[in-house]
Amino acid sequence: MRKLILILIILQATGGVGALAQTKYLDSLRAEIDKHPSRDTARVRLIQQYTQNAINENTTLLLPYINEMIAISKEKHYQRGLQIAYSTQEIYYADRGDFPMAFLYADSAFMAFQGDTSSAAIIEKAFLHHNLGMECFKIGDYDQSIHHYTEAATVLEVYKPQVVSVVYDGMAEVYNKLSQTEKSVEYDKKAIASAEKNGSPAAVAGRYLNYITRLLGRNQFTEAEMLLNKVEPVVRKNNKPIQLFLFCESKGSIYQEKKQFKEAIANFKQANEYALAIDDKYQQLAILGPLAQCLMEAGQPAEARLYLDTLLSKSIAYQMKTYRLDAYKLLAMWYQNRSDWKTANEYLNKKLLLSDTIMSDEMKEQTAMMETRFKVAGKDREINSLQKEREIAQLQLRQKNILNYFLIAGAAALLAISLLTYRNYRNRQKLQQAKIDELETEKQLTATEAVLKGEEQERSRLAKDLHDGLGGMLSGIKHALSSMKGNVIMTPENAQAFERSIDMLDSSIHEMRRVAHNMMPEILVKYGLDTALKDYCMEIDNSGVVKLSYQSIGMHDFAADHTTAVTIYRIAQELISNAVKHGNAQNLLVQSHYASPEKLFALTVEDDGRGFDVQSLKNARGMGWHNIQNRVDFLRGRIDISTGPGKGTSVLVEINV
């Protein structure tokens, strides 16, 4: 998507938008600025003309000019200059991924527009809404994105129908991201129709290119290729970096689908060069994944790894988590292709944990300030050249000693044979020891299983005895006493005491049923683990002891035997109990996540309590933590703890079901 800039003065000064990409024209505008050194509104208008022409081409040199516009406009109380300067500043920082600063200057621009009812101000404010729709889309705030696009479209449909197609295009992209395909296609067709009716050939090409991108995302390659061939002459003639980027990216995807990897790689690399030229971090990251994947498919893993490392480092530096997910997924694929299953699994685990973090962050960010969502970590790190220098030094040393290698080759061969023989012997010993350890572990797990099953059976028996036996007796006593009340004449004092006794008996019945329910929750047997955990958390939350929230993801696919479900339920009970009793927590978050393809269940319990030293668990005297560890070992799972004094506690339990 392309930003809408404040184009009124541009159209008046240049007669159209074709001159925007001309470097000579930008140089002439800077020369005009230099010829007018006086700090007045005339200089502001000259700077304004330059920044608006250059904003969609290269924003590297703009910041000093924009800051000067703001300073002079404040000195001269020039409201129009502030409106345009703040709006341009929003574009400048958004292009660099600094969204907190972009939204800050957008707020300043809206304040500058207040009270100005001129048609120019109304249109420029609509352009600002459009740009904010783009920025909100980039950070995943889709509701706000639709809001800003709608505000922009409402005005531009009346005042500037020749550019409203860009707004429709943005709305199509949002609905496409939300997987609302019908709405997305509807706005794509509106965008193309509006551009063909009111826009220039370049605008028509832009709408087609974005529609093609979404078609490719839905694997509609045939229609995409037909439309791409249709707009190619216009794109080449316009020679605009952003359109050339989208064209080469789409062309590369189509060649990749056809397995024509040479042509696909060439187009992806060309798109990468255009992304770097327009200084747009969003586009720079978007092209790296497809390029690296195509290189891997083409059998060029070394070069693919360079682009994957760049994708990972930049996604971390720019704090764009969705692209870090792509990096982890592709790095896992890269190591799988090299049969390095351990490292591949590590990256898959990172991807899973980051996915959970993104889901959690999206829930929290709905009520958080925009400025706290994304913070730019800093500048990109460049590749260190020391490794190449080390390789050169090693090559020189190898050449120098090659003669010595020939002389000792025989001795080395004998030594290698001896080492291999010894290594084979040691490996057999390790294998035997591993088998012994495995048998001992299996024996311990069998014993643990017997203990846990016995414990649950005893819990179930006691729960039934309490509910059916003692519960029935207490209910009978309550009924008998209630019947007796109407047949016995008592003084008011005795009647009051009798009522208190009935209430105490009723409380005892409720407490007995609560204890029986906790020992073997009937809801777990009837409705499953997810419902049981939700009910238990709601009960804790309603008690007022602590504020507890429960979230579940994918649990409708969870299917496990009764023993596994009960064991997981007990683990959750112990973790929640520890947080309440020992953590001094005010808020608790419990999450259950089941990934059906991998059959992986994850339980997370987080609190904002006082935390503790993890090393202290080794010397813990209580049974709570040992019970948790034994149950996790029984299910062959793993447990991870993140805590520290004053930092709260987060416990993650993962189990292969």
C-alpha cells in the first residue's frame, strides 16, 4: 500500500504526480529552498513542496527540513504549515517503523486541524486518516485501521474521488488479513473501478498490483499472472520503486509456483533492492522470507541462510514479531533439510512460544496505550568480518604445513583406527548404560503411575463416601429437624438458636460437597479437562482471594485418557494453590493450549506475586512442588519456571498427549 500525501500544492505546482520520482526535480526544489534563506512562510511553503514531492520516494533527507517547517510555523503562528509538517512527520517515522513517534505526531496534526473548516484542511485530515489506517494495520490493530480508512473514504468520496481508490485498497487488505475474503474482493473491485474511472494509469496499476498480491496469498496463481501481464507495461513506464517492488515480488511468487527458481530468485532479489531503496522496513522484511525459501527450494542453502539471518536480526531490531515467526519457521526448515533435528526442534519451540506470546500480547494490547505496543530496539547490526579473516588465516596455515601432513599421514591413520576402535567400545558401553537407565526410569514411572492411580482411586472412593454416605445422613438430619420445627413449641431464644443450628448444618453440607467435589470433580468426568479447569478457576475468582483469568486455545480438539486429564487437573490445582498461598499474588492468569497436529498440550500459570529463587526448590520441604514434579515426570512432560524475587512467577508445563 502507498501513502496518500498532501497533494493539493503538488498538483498546482507541477501539474500532476509524474514529476515526483524525478531526482532532478527534487534537486531543483532544494536549490530553490537554498535561494530563500529567510525564516518566513514563503520558505515554509518551499520546504513543504519539496517534502511532499519526496515523501513517497526517499525520506532519508527529510527530517531536518520537516523540523525546520515546524519551528518556523510555530514562530509565525502559521497553522497550515504545522498541519502539513506534523502530517509529514507522521509519515517519516512510520516509514522507519517508529510507530509511537508516528502516532504522537499524528495527534499533533489533529490538534493543528482543529477549528479549520476549509476544504483543504478537511481533505488533508482525510489523508492523515488514511495513513493512520495503514499504520494501525501494520501493528495489528485492525479495528482502528478500519475506523481510520472509513473516516478517510467518507471525505474523499466527495472531495477527491480520483484518490479514494487507495482507501478502498487499504480496506481490502485489512479484510483479507481477517480472512473475510468476500469483503476483501468487494473492496478490491471498488478500488479498481474507482481508479479506472477517476485515477491515472499509475493509480490503476497500483490497485491491480495490490489485488494481485492478495490473489497470490489465496493461491489463485492463474488469475494473478493474467493481471500481472496486463499491468506490466504501465508499471515499467511509471518506474516507481513501490510498484516495481510489488511487481517483482508477485512475479517471483508466480515463477516459484512454477518451479522456475532462477527467474523467481532474480525477481525476489530485484524486489529486495527496491525495498531498500524506498527505505520501508515493512517491505524490507516482507521480501526476505520468500527469497530465502525460494533459495532453499532451488538447492542454495548457504545463500538462503544469509537472508534468514538478516530476517531474524531485523525482525528483532524492529520488534515485528510476525516476521520473527517466519524466521523461526524457515530456520527450522533449513535445519531439517540438513537433518539437524535437534536445532530444528529448538526453532520450532521458539516459534511456538512466540506464537503464544503474540496471542497473549494481542489480548493485553487491546487496553494498552498505542505507544507501549511496539518499541524499536535500535539500529541493525552489521555482519562481523572476523570470521572471514579467521578462515583466511586457517587456509594460509594449511598451505604452509601441507608437507608435514603428508609425512605424518600414516601415523595419523593408525591413530585414527585406534581411536575409532576405542570410540566404538565406549559407545557400546554408553548404549548399555542408556538401556539400564531407561529400564530404571520405566520402573520409576510404573511405580509413580501406581501411586497416582491409587491416590485418585482413594480420592474417588472418599468423595463418593462423603457425598453418598455422610452427605445423605446430614441431609436427612436437616430434613428431620426442619419437620420437627413445626411440631415443637419453643421460646423465641430457643427458636433463634434452632435456626442457627439449621444454618450451621446447611453450611456443613455445602462444605462437605465442596470437599468431595475437589477430591474428584464430577465435571471433569462428564465434560472434560477444559470445562473442569474453567470451572475451578471461576470458583477461585469468585471467592475473592485473588483475581484469576482463564484462557484456552485449541482445547476443543483435546482428547486424552482419564488418568492423563486428572493428572493435568491436579498439576493446575497445585500451581494455583502455590501462587495463592506462597506468592502473595493479586492477579493470576491460567492458559491451556493444545496443538492438535503436534499433539502437544501446554499449561501456563502466571502471577504478579513476589516471586522466589528457583534454586530454593531443590531444598523445598513441602510436598506441593514434589507432587507437581512427580506428576509431570509421570506424563513424560517438561516444566519451565521463570521467576525471581519481586518479578512474579510464570510456570510452563508441556506434555505430549
